[in-house]
Amino acid sequence: MKLNVDYVTKLLLLLAVLGLSNFAYAQRTITGTVTDAESGEPLIGANILVVGTSTGTITDFDGNYSVNVSADATTLEFSYTGYASQRVEIGSQTTIDLALSAGEVLDEVVVIGYGTQKEKEITSSVTSVNAEDFNQGPITDPAQLLQGKVAGLQVYNRGGDPNGQNSVIRLRGISTVGANAEPLVVVDGIIGASLDNVDPNDIESMSVLKDGSAAAIYGSRGSSGVILITTRTGSKEAGKVQFTYNGQVGASTAFNSVPVMGREDFLATGGTDLGSNTDWIKEVTRTGVNNVHSLAAAGGAGNTSYRISGNYRNVDGILDNSGFEQFNARLNFSTKAFNDRVSLDFNSSFTNRKSDFGFREGLRYAVLYNPTAPVNGADAPFSFASEQYGGFFETLGLFDSFNPVAIVNQNRNDGKRNEITYGARLAYQVTDNFSITGRIAQQNTTVDNRQYYPTTSLFRGNATSPTRKGRADFYNENTSFKLYEGYGTYLNNFGNTDLTLTAGYSYQQNNFESNTLRLGDFPDNSQDFSNIIEASQDLQNAGFITANSDASPDEKIIAFFARANATFDNAIFVNASVRREGSTKLGADNRWGIFPAFGVGVNLNRYLAINNVDQLKVRLGYGVTGALPGQNGLSQPIRQIVNGDDGSVSTELIRAANPDLKWEEKAELNLGVEFGMGRFNATLDLYNRDISDFILERTVDAAIFQVDRRFENAGKLNTQGLELTLGYDVLNSGKVNWTTGVVLSTYKTTLEEYVIPKEVRANLGAPGQNGTNMILVAEGQEIGQIWGPVFEGVNAEGAPTFVDLNGDGMVVSQQDNALDDNADFDVLGNGIPDLEIGWTNQLTLGKWSVNAFFRGAFGHSLVNTFRAFYEPVISTQSSYNYVNTDLRVPGLTSAQFSSLYVEKADFFKLDNLTIARSFSFGGNSAIRGITVSLTGQNLFVITNYTGSDPEPSLIDYGAPDNGADIDFSNPDVLSPGIDRRYNYFASRTVTFGLKLNF
């Protein structure tokens, strides 16, 4: 089957427009008001559904609704978040008023793939979080809204980098070793939409599809889980436009830095005295000021609603010259016609972001730079040609030594990102039981990043070079995707059985192209980026120019999918789905895959007489998902151009083709139990997932394949885990309410098969410890094991001694012998936590509210690389500063990696505390309400870790030294647990917030 757009998409979209004459049905209109049973206040946005159909509506700002029903309609169902749903027989009524009571949330409607489902009917592991439960404060990344809120979801941004260059989003551990390990993001039904193009203020709810049975409907992109984002919409209340302003102003400071020696302690160790007293960490850090302003207008009339929003963010990092400025705009529009049988939803968003990525290396060199060195060359204790270095002092001739103030102030590292997304959804209610839906979406992204190192910069600018000075890097990327989908939904009620069937087709096309350019040797620093290329003297010597372009073949994904949901006796729930999908990224003979899923759930409380138990539901789900490689063309042969000595030009094969290259595959079994008793509720999930057929480049037999390299499927990974969610309404007395909730998760990942049986990876780096690898990767072993000798003490020469682990009377601790049977190496810790916890407390006292969120991780270790290099007092490194922790070993004068530098990094922190006061205005006041708030983030942390941030380090980017660039494009997911010297310091933020409704 060829992968191209066929007639199915066009037909389904056409059907959504045609046939409007089909609803010559006898209809009537039901109206009414929905209120809170306790307070009598109207419920805004309550759902009203005609049972057995997909016809429905929501209440307006006064709790009023109006819905058209057919003559054979019998029942209306009323639901609202946090309230018990109710069904009401229509009979001959034309007006139905209803008061809903707070209590059970079992009938909440949860967004799932290609539709919605009542929470009580879900047979998979799905967690939905509404806006009122999101994390508070100046959230810059939408994923941070869920940090610690969803059991099994890991959201880490080690340190306080506002640009999040090494942030990690992971669900239930790693799902691949070579492809994208982050969950698929779906925004308002648009598969693969960018999370960066959604402002946190525009999000209404987020649903996380955690297990295979929930995510299988998304096929090849569901292997790492799925995050479904629903953005805010307007109201159909006639004649009223509601405005909402959200403003935040905050300040961020370095929360914890690496402890180093001051001038006097440094000199006492024999350090080189350069005559000054400089706190380098203080010199390169600052109080970062953050501004967030959002204005939204929502309204509508008749069957039409809209919401328009604009969001502005200006965030300074705690590192000098780091931060970003961003503007985001979004439009959501919805309308219905022809007695509500035709509905059109349109949404569009635009993001413009300007980033100062800064140089996190400035923090690294602030730790190790001589504390007696001056900032400026004019203050040097000897004659120094400061003008050659832009007026800054430099310790010349030393390996890996650069003035940190010069790094962050002389050089530029910035970028621009523009992204526009639009999507339209057209649905036609053919009958009361059958509807068809068509969707079209497109996203275009442009990225322009650039770096400039002037001729006077020693750091990457080669200021001491007599022939080649300065460097400029350019990177441009253009990506886009188009999405076309069509599906039909049939639902009906047969006595005590409710049935919903969905089937459809999906087509997506992705395009990618990029260009990179590096050049230098500038005559001076008078040029800007607009004409810097012409100024480069490299144009006369092209051998110095580095240029590359990548225009990948268009990627196409075609899928057919179907799902059936059935409810029996309002207590037994069955779900089954299948997706058949093909991708041009795979081998020509293996492009198609089938991804099935099945789930069943039973509310035992309906059949067991258990006093005071509101819910006891058991569910079991199984699903298969896939993963695609990150690059196109991996199944294709690669040839390179060869220039002959005689001037001839030819090509040679350097990578063999693999027409059988197929999907990575994940099969997951999930057992869940949901329990509710009065004000207490709990959810327990146990899961087992097997991931196989990683897409990896392997060494092959050149006699068979002509060359010794090609991409193949190999390897197997197993993860077993447990997740627990607890909730309790401690107080519920009207004006005083206190709810608390805890999420816990633990998992263990074992590498069962790999391309090689055993290796040690993740190089510690320089100076002096290149070739020292720290992470054990072995078949049959857990992922994340830190491997090395066990520290015992210090000998008379100041060298470390190690434990004779095998008792043979000889200590073998050399790296070359790390995997030998007689080596004295052991597991020193694991980079993956044994237990992660999030604890939320929401307290309301009248119009005051307090939200306190605590978070912790336990059982993980970190390699403190700053200590490994700069804690021993080494005479040959007297020009470098020393790390000064309580773990320092007196008399140690040489550095060798061991258990001494592996620390338990357990932590428990007050992640977020918000105190708010609301004010309401009655009568004809133009202002409907005001809320003022004060939020603190990262207010305290309890830990014994001596580094800057005890958060787990789940990925590794290697060991760039002596000014080498950090490659964020190639993370190593098999090497967790290393706190590298390029990591951003943790920060604490205090924010004042103001919200106006008018």
C-alpha cells in the first residue's frame, strides 16, 4: 500500500458538509438552569447531554442552557467537574431546572484520544488535571503545570535555566534508547502540536494517557505516553464579553550554589596569589526579574462563542545575560448551525520568542576560577595586555581556564523562534446516534539561532591566535506538518447497555530542513550579524568554514483506527481499539504496523454490599504502541563523495540499507484499582511494559552488506512499576475547606538485551580523567547503575586507596580493567529514584486560600563532578579553585573517580506555596472580581546532597571541556545520575500576582 493521501480523507471531510437536509426530525427545545445545591449559585459550563446521542450543550454565565432534542429522546444527563452527575427523564417537560451536589467525581468527563469518556467508564490508566489544580506561579513551560501532580510523570528542569535546555519530560521511565522518549503532545486534537506554542494561561485541562491501552489509539507516537491539552474556550452568553487579566511580577535568585573556597582558604592550600578577592559566582549571577502579563476576551452570541488571548512573558535567568522574551496569541472560535447538528471549531495560535541562551559555562568557570584573580586586566598584579582580551583578565596558558565574567559578557548566544498553528474541526450530527467529524491542521516553525565570539574572546574566540580570531555560528531550521483526519462516531443505548463506536483515518506529513554555518577570522569586532559573513576572512580560505544542510525527505504517516466502548449495567466497562499505521521513516518492506489495545473494568461496589464504600473499581488494560526513529532515511543507504588524486569524483557506500527496518514496539499490561469512600479516594496502578526492537546503528558483516554499518532493530527493555494516588477532604465546612492529595510512584527498568552484553559509558572528562567512564550498561542489569571503585582512605602520598572487594589481596581499580572479573569495581548508586512523591494541600478560609505543594525523590544518587575534579588539593592545579564541602577528605592530593564522589541525593522540598485573597464586586460594577496572590517557588529543600540541585539527572550530554560546545541534540538516556559541570544553578522565585475579571 502506498503512503499517500487517498480519497478517504476527502470523502469524510465532504460528508461533514453535505447532507444537511437529513434532519427533518420532529424536535423540541428543553431549557433550564443548573445551580449548586448548597449555595444556589449558577454553575457556569455545566454539561447537558441527550443520553444515547452526542447532542448536548453547556450552561452560560448565569447557569442557563437550551438544547434541542428529538421526539424519541428520553433522558438528559447533567454533569459538572467536582459534582455528582444526574440523569433526568424528559417526559413531556420543556423546562428542567436542576441543582447538582458536590461529591463524587466519578461522572467527570475526561478527554481521551478522539473523544471524551466518563471517568467511571475508563478502563485505562488516565489522569486528568484541571486548571484549578495546576501548579501556581510564573510557569514558563506548560509541562511544569503537571510537575508532581500525576503519578508516574517525571518533569525535571535541573537548575533554573529559563530556556529549559536540559529539561526532561518522561512517563514511567524511558521508553526508547534512540528515538524521542518524551510523551506525544496533542493540543485541541492536533497530534504532535508543539508544547512551546501553548501559553500556560490558555490551558483549561490536561489529560495524561499513561498506559498502552490508552495510548494505542495513537499508534507509533504513543509509546512514550500521551498528554492531551484542552485550551480555554468562550461562552455563548449573548451580549456579554468577559475580560480576564493575569499579571505576575517576580524575582529569582540563586537558591543554592556550589560551595567553593574564598581567598584566604585558597591561599592556605598553596594556591597562586593574583592579588584580588573575587567572588566569581556572585559576579556572574543576578536577581532575575520576571514579568508575565495575559489578557483574554471571551464571549459569544446564540450558537457562537469565541476566546481571544494575548500573553507576554519577559523572564530573566539568574545567570547574567540569560532569559527570554515571548509573545503568544491564541484564537478559539466555535459555532453551531442547523439546529446544532453542524458544529465548527477553529483555533489558531502564534508564538514569537526571543531567547538569550547565555553561557552556562560561566557558572562552571565561576566555580573553578582562581578567587584571587581580578575581573579586569587593568587590576592584574603584572603587566597584562588587557585590550587584547576586551579589557578582561585571563589566566593564559592554563587548560580549561576562562574568565567567567568575560564569557557571559563578551559573547552572544541568542535565538528567535516563530511558530504558527491552526486547526479546524467540522462535525455533522447525521442522526441522533451517528456523527462524522473532519479535522485539518497545520503547524509551521522557524528557528534562527546564532552565536558570536569576538576576536577579543579567549573563550571560543581564540584571542591568542595570531592568524585566526573570532567565531560566528548560524543555525536555521524550518519544520512544518499537515494533519488531515476524518472519523465517525456511533453511540446508542440498548436497555442496560451503552455502546460507542469510533472509526477513522489519519494522514500526517512532516517536513524538515536546516542549515548550519560556522566561520571566523574577523579583522575586528565592528561588524554585526547582518554583514558578518562578508567580513570573515575565512571566505578566502574555505577550509576553515564549516557548513551543513539537511533537507530530509518528507515524512508521511497514514493510519486507520477503530475503537469500541461498551458499558453494561452501568458497572461493567469494556474498551477495545486497533490502529494500523504506516510510515515512510521505516524500511520499504516493513512500513506498516498494527497496534491493538483492550481494557475491561468492573465497579464491584454495585454487586458487593460494602458499607460506606462509594466506589471499588478494578480495571485491566493491555496495549501495544510503537516508536519511530528521530531521523528520516535510516533505512536507506548512505554514500559519500570521494575526490580522487587524478581529479575524478566518485561515491562510496558508507552505510548499508535495511529494507526490513521496523517500528520499535512497546507492549504494556496495567492493573488498576480505584477506591472511594466518603471524602477519601485512592487509585493504585501496577504495570509491566516490554519494549523491544530498538532502532540502533550496529556493526554488521561487510562481506554480506558491503560495508560494516547499518541501522537494525535490536534490544529489549523491561519496566515494572507502581503508582498510587491518594486524596482526602480533611475539612468541608462551607467557609473552611482543606483538601490534601498525595501521588507516589516507583519503577525499575532492566536492560534485558542490547547490542553488546556489557559496557561502561559516560566519560567523566578533563582535566586528568578523560577515559574514566561511570555508568554500567549491561544485559540483565538495571538502568542507571553508577560503576566504580569503593573509596577506602588516603595513603602517605596523598593518593586515594580503594577497597579490595573480591578479597584476593590485590586492588584492581584502573579504568581499563573496569569490566574484568578480578576488578575491584562495584555499583556505587543508581541515577534513577526508587520513589517519587508529590503532596498537595489546598486550604480555603472564606476568601483566603493557601496552596502548598511539596515534592520529593528518594533512592537516587548523583556523581558530583565538581567535587571529583576540584576537591582534592592537587599541587599542579594551584591556579584553580577548590570545592569546599563537608565531605572533603583532608590530605587527598590526587583525583580518581570512586564512591567518594557519588552522593545520595534524596530530597524533600516545598516546591510551591501560594497565598491568595479574592474580592468580589456586586451590583453594576465593571469589575467582577479581583484576586491578589503571593507565590514562592523552591522555598526550602531538605537534602544531604552538596551540589547545587539534588533533582535526578535522567539524561547526559557528555563531557565538553576546555570551551567545547555542549551538544543538546544527542542525549544519552542510558547514563542517568551525573551532575555535570555545565548544569545551571537552582533558583528561588517569589512572585506577586494580580487577576482581574471584568
